Amino acid sequence: MNRIFQRMKQVAPMLLFATLSVHAQKSPQDMNRFIDNLMKKMTLEEKIGQLNLPVTGEITTGQAKSSDISARIKRGEVGGLFNLKGVARIKDVQELAVKESRLGIPLLFGMDVIHGYETIFPIPLGLSCTWDMKAIEESARIAAIEASADGISWTFSPMVDVSRDPRWGRVSEGSGEDPFLGAEIAKAMVRGYQGGQMKRNDEIMACVKHFALYGASEAGRDYNTVDMSRQRMFNEYMLPYQAAVDAGVGSVMASFNEVDGIPATASKWLMTDVLRNQWGFQGFVVTDYTGIYEMIDHGIGHLQT
């Protein structure tokens, strides 16, 4: 724990800087005005830049200011970074964003904090076998404390995909085949990561994944298509995702697979009709890794046009 507190002392100035930049307003109404004014100042390129989440695990201390990613950050072409670990490296990169970009918008740092950060817990499938929601929530709470001390503010967890085909290669990352158990674990993990309203420095944003039906791919082949009735879909697979939304999860990750012949990433029915209109989700959606680029293979469009 001493090491964690030392890291928290190191990262505190960075967090304070980001907080002063974005959360200087005192009320939701003030924040809305602040965001509206900021959006008016942004160019189209800067708005698109906020949607970019590059992988930057290769950056080492001292390289942040000379790497290719640093130039993109300074131009406002990056909204967050994925899998950059280490408080010194995160601090260096964050300072680029808040001090050297035109608008000083802080970056969002995300990482696959799946079953622990420094303290490692059993894999999610193993945790699910305990049926101990208090212990599962506590494992997420500890992971959030440790990750936030390093400057991480977003985890790509929990994975709540129901899977009933042992041939699928990612069964171990979920909670098994039971939607009720998966839903209870989803809520516990979200509470553990996010705490109350993500107001404390040791709370991080959760991301429920993979929406939707990622664990139901045909023949257990990863990324394969999913084709099932709506009755089976909602009775056997959708409950854990909805439970995470009901628990206040801050973000949702789209899945790679097709649903009804349409890639989930591009499915208005999933992302708008169900997630936002039916379930009332108020957070944001992130694609899985190369999900946008893979729209080309699905025939959705070409990134250069």
C-alpha cells in the first residue's frame, strides 16, 4: 500500500491539472455551458481527434515528447491513450495535452484492468464460481485503487458475454453461461470500479463489453456471426449488459461480431434503439480495438472516403 500512496502523490499534480481544466465549474448547468463553449472553439479535426484512442504501450519515460503520438496530441488529434502504464509516463503525456495542445483538453487513459492491476485475482470465470458478490466487488475496488494511483482512469471491464460453447476461446474472461449470475457480477464489478459517482480519485470508469452477443458466435469461432431470435437474445444473453447499464456503467464497448447480418459496431438497433432508447444509457460507446477499420471488410465503407 505504501507504494500505491507514493504513486498517488506523484500523479496528484497531473490529476489536479486535469480537474481544473475540465471540472472548474460547480454545477451541471455550468458544466454544460463550459462544454458548449469548448465545442464551439473546436475545429472539425479536433472534434474527430477526441474520438481517437491509439495504443501507446511502447512509450517509455522521456520519449513522450519526441514520439509520433506526441505530435498528434499537440495537434488535438488524440482523445485518450490505451495501455500506457506507469505514472511517470502518463504524467509526461498528460502534460503534453494540457500544456501544449491548443485547447488543453486532458487525455483519458484506459487499460485492460481485467482481474486486478498490481494485485492479481482469479480470472473472471474463477471469480464467478464463488458466487460471492461482496468479494467480487472488492476485487474491482482494489484494482481501481491501484490503477488510479498510476494515472489510469478507465478500465475495459467487466466482460459479461454469456457463453455456452466451450469451443469459444474467451470463455475464461466472462462469468459463464448463466445470465442471472452474469448480471449480478456485472453490477458488482461496476460498483467496485466506479464507486458512487466517480467523484473520488481512486475510482475509475468501467466499460461493459462486448455489446452484444460476442460469446454466442457460431461454432465458437471468435468474431464469427451471431444469428438468433430476439426471444432467446433477451432471455439468455442481454441481461448482464442491461444490468451494467442499470448500475450506472460509464461506457460500453461494441463487439466485433455481426448481429442479424450487421456488424454490432454499426448497428443502430443495438447502439441506439436498445442501448440508449430502451435502456436509457447516458454514457459513451467505444469500439473494440480495430472495430472501425474492420467496417471495410464488412462492406460498410472505406476510411479514406
